[in-house]
Amino acid sequence: MRISARTQYALRAVTELAAAPPGPVPAEKIAVAQNIPRRFLDNILLQLRRAGLINSQRGPDGGYWLARPPEQITLADVIMVVEGSPEHSPRADYPGVAGPLADVWSALREHEETLLSEITFAHIAKNALP
């Protein structure tokens, strides 16, 4: 599985929000804390807000916060917003003794999807992976 820089930035931004105390977190604070270019971050935050994963408030006391508790947002949720639905390649048909390799790749994809759907941002923020 390849994770784009955009997706890694989105995951880091949501982690920053999950670890933050209650209340809005300014985009500048997220950008500095996670070393994310501000313009890039603004686009990511807009995408996450439109998807309903985060909320925002404008003004001097404005910023961003999670739309749901971090226990209810998984890594897969963010990846789906940024990357879209995973594309499954057609089942490979390897000849001869290499045939079982197709099953290995299929199982690997299933494990990736399962793992990303089980890990929440509460796990990440608390450094307590399941």
C-alpha cells in the first residue's frame, strides 16, 4: 500500500486534533506542530471538513476540531476521504507453482483494510495501538 504525502499530512493533522484539548485549534498551530506547509494543510482541512470528519469556526478564536470523538474516527476514514475508495486490481493469475501468490496479495489487502479500520485516532493520540 502506498500512502501519498497528502494522506500522511491529513493523518497527522487529524492526530493533532485528536490529541488537542477541547476547543478549536488554529490551522497555523497544526501546520507548525506537524511541519505541514500551510497552504497544503488548508486544502486538506477543507476536504476533511466537507467530508464531515472535522468542524471549523472562523474568527480570532477560530480553528478546527474533530466532528466526532477520536474513538469514532479510524485511519481508514481519513484515507477514504483523501484517497477515495481503494482500487482492487483484478485477481492475478500466476502460472504453475506461483499460483498461491495471488492469494497472498489478496490476504495482504484484506489485512491492511482491516487494520486501518480498527485503529482509531484515540489509539494514535494515546500511543496505545490495539
